[in-house]
Amino acid sequence: MPVIFRVEGYAFFFYSNEGNPREPLHIHVRKGAAVAKFWFDPELCLAESYGLNSQEQGWLATIVASHRKEIEEAWHEFFS
């Protein structure tokens, strides 16, 4: 489970086994029992969320968007 970065206790990561065939580019976010998953294509969107309110979801989407290049580079490097 490569963790790409952490912000205020939230870990931004992907799983090393992302399905067969592998799921498209996305990022998971976790802090304690609260989790979220964001898809990147065709546009950045929240795929699922548990234990996060709408304000937290919006804030996390902003963080993901601001780190998009870093996340994409880490994904492609790991899975290439």
C-alpha cells in the first residue's frame, strides 16, 4: 500500500493490487475509520466515502486536485 503523502493525519495512497484488470487511476484517503476514494478520469470525482461529512469531502477533493501531478506520477511509476 504505497502512501503518496499525508496531510493533517489523512493518508493518501493506493493499493498495490488494484484489481485484475487493474482499476483506472484513482487515490484512496484514510484517517482512522474514515475513508474516501477519488477517480481521476474523465474528471476528478468522489467515488465513495464513509465517515466523512460533505465539508471534509470537499476539502479532500481540493487536496487531491492540488496534488494531482504527484499522484499520477507515483501511480505510473509504481505500476509501470
